[in-house]
Amino acid sequence: MHTPFTIRAAQAADLPALIDLDPIARREPGRRQALGDAVAAQSCWLAEAAGGSVKILGYGILDRSFFQQRFIPLLMVAEAARGRGVASALMLALEAQCAGGKLFTSTNESNAPMRRLLSKLGYGESGRIENLDDGDPELIFMKLAECRTG
């Protein structure tokens, strides 16, 4: 089966398109700064449409911001690209970048699509944090990743 997109490390030249894709980054300077920092640190991967077009469909960040553990703090897929396997492909690409062991991520309890994705990919619930978003706890997930070293 031909994949209609490719995954690659984001580069500085991609930053305007990444910001444009992310509605929060478009309105919040802190999110733009965090995204720029992730690109500069080479910890951001993106999915782009295959073929001649250079259209970014989504991105994900992998860092060690969670108790020095591998952590995916952000996964964003363009609304028009949802339901096409972009999020799954990004998650698998991020898993492949880690050095093995535990890999964590989180999502709001209300984010049913992300919770379904994490379950499908073998992540188990590892805890919850109250009071980040009023009335919508943050759920922590973990997977023992079989990642390549490097």
C-alpha cells in the first residue's frame, strides 16, 4: 500500500507552515516559541504530503521534558488530514527515534480520538493529573517501546 505522506525531521524553513497548521501556535506566542525550540533541537518530526506538493499534514515532538523520560508532549494533525493515518505514522516514527525503554505521552480525558489511537498503538494508562485544565484531567500514557538505538 502506498502511503500518501512521508515523515521527516522538521527544519527551520518548515516553521511557518508548522505554525500555520497549529491553531494554538497561530494565536499564542509561547506555543510558537516552543515549536521553534523543538525544531531547533531536532526533536520535531512532520508528515508531509507525498509527491510534488510540500503540504505539511501534521507534526509531533519527542523530548525528555517529563522527568527526563522520553515524552511526546505534542502531536498535531491538520483537521483536513485527520482519519488518514497521519497520527499513527507520526507516533510510530517518534517511537523509532527513541533509545528504547519507556515512552510517555499524555492527553486530556476528553480527547477520545487520541485515547483510541494510544490504545490501538499499545500505550497503557499510567496516571492522571488534575487541575491543569478545569474539569478535564490530563491522562498520562506509557509504552515500552522497541526503539532503535541512536
